[in-house]
Amino acid sequence: MKPFKPYLIAFMSIATLGCQNQTKQQAGSSDSTLFKDTTPVPDKDPRPLAEVNFLNRVKAESDYEITSDAIKKDTHIAAFNKYALDSLKNITGWEMIVTEINDNELSSSSVMSKIGLAGPVYNLKLTAPIKIDKSVDTLSVGNRVDFTYTIPKQPKGDALQKQLEIIKTLNKGDVVVISGALTHFDDSGKVNFASFYDAYGPWNIDLLLNDVKNSKTDTYKFLHKVNY
């Protein structure tokens, strides 16, 4: 039995050391909870993915590296025009914020300016932030895309009359959910976003409405005021 004793002692020493290490690891694991990162995770953007992708794309297209290079600019203009024709002709459930409602004909959408409407019009001006930042209570002028919907003051047809009744209830800062299409006409009456690549302000895109609703969403509830 004597030869076995050294092995028994060695085994017990290893077992004891293992228990001590396990105890230390458990203690270390428990202590680590005191140092966990409690930084709040930013809320996920609740807007439709197609809307967020569109806003991010406009931001990317406005980059100086693109607008300052004529060759890159022409390539991007052609690609964005195709994107508008393919992907922006049927948008659904996009959220936008009312900035104003005016009756200045010079402020009409490019489509209505080319088509021409008989009689006075209302222009519903909307905006959407490219990125929602809940650490501030205002929207940055350079961090948005603008939209214009033009409608006659005395529209014909039930659909337009219903739209106008809803528009009359809107106030600055209201969030609306819209469906329809987005576009922009050049002087020749063709879909062309080229002029935005030479502009330094927010893109002002034509909105062709199929439906508009005053939203009860919490998306922009953090905005105590909206400065433009």
C-alpha cells in the first residue's frame, strides 16, 4: 500500500487546487456583474425599411466625393433616376413630419409646375430625418429630406376632396403616414434628379399621394419642437 500513498496525496492536492480555482472563477464571474456595460442601446429606427434605405441613399448621394466629380456624378444620377423609376413608384406607410402648408404657386411640386393646375393650390410641405436622434429635441437642417405635395384648393373628385379634408386638419410638427410615389421632373418634364447633385440644401422631392393619415405614432414623440 505504501507505493500508492504518494499518488493519493498528489491526487488530493490536484483536486483541492481545482476546487480553489473553480471557487475563484465563480467569484470572479459574480464580481464581473458589477462592471457590466449599462450604456443604453439606441432604439431601432421604427420606420419602414424601404423608407430608411431611401433616406440613407439620398445622404450617400449628397456626399462631396460624388458631387465634386463630374464622371461619378453622371453615373450616380443615371443610377438614381433608374432607382426612382423602379422603386419609388409605390411607397406604403412612410412617416413624414409636417413643416408647413402654403399657397405659393412658386412653391409647388415640380410635377404640378410642369403640368399646370387651373386655379390656386395648397402645398403640403413635409420632411423626414435621415437619422432619429433622441438626444436632441430639434431636427438638423442638413439631416433631412423634404417633400412637397401640391393639391388644388378646390379639387375635383372624391379622392382629392378627402385628401384635402385631412390636410386641413394638419399642423406643423404633426406626423403623417403616407402612401403613393416619389419623383422629380426636370424642365423637359422627365424624371430627373440631376439638379439635386448641384444643390447644397436638402433634396425637395415631389410627393404624389394616394393616401395620407394623421399618425398616432411614437416615432417623433421626443420632438418637443421642430425648427426649420
